Amino acid sequence: MTDVVCIGRNVKNTPMEEFTWKSFIDELYSQFVDVYFYGEGKGVYKEGLEDSYCIVGVLNTETNLADLAKKYKQESIALVKSKTKFIEASK
């Protein structure tokens, strides 16, 4: 099973301080037992752009994303859980 977790930087309409944003990313990263990909960019939320960060990998089974969202004053955290399927190139 593969987990994809994406977080946004804003608290309501205001970006969180740089130190807090980096702490949020670090704490999320520490919840993974294996990481395949991570990166940051701009995400769309409620028709606005904000700094975002996504991690793809395997979450620790004890992870509580709701508690993490509350700690960093987030309305939500995006989570996708899926089985990875490799598509071979056409021959």
C-alpha cells in the first residue's frame, strides 16, 4: 500500500511562519517508515494558491493525521491510500 499525504502552509488565509512550516514538514516526514518521493510547490485550496508539500511512501500505522492537523491549526490534511501498479512501456 502506498500513502500520499499533502499539506498546505496557510492557517486560514495567512501563511504560517517559516520555522513553523519547516517543523510541520519535518513532523509529517517523521511519520513515514519509508519515503519514495517528496516535494513542494503550489497547491490549490478553496480557489486560492498556497505553498504545499507532499510525501509519497508508507505511513507508520500509528500515525494520527487528525492530531497533526490540529497541532498546526489546519482544517484538514489530504491523504490518498492506494495499491501501486507499475505500467510497463509499450514495446
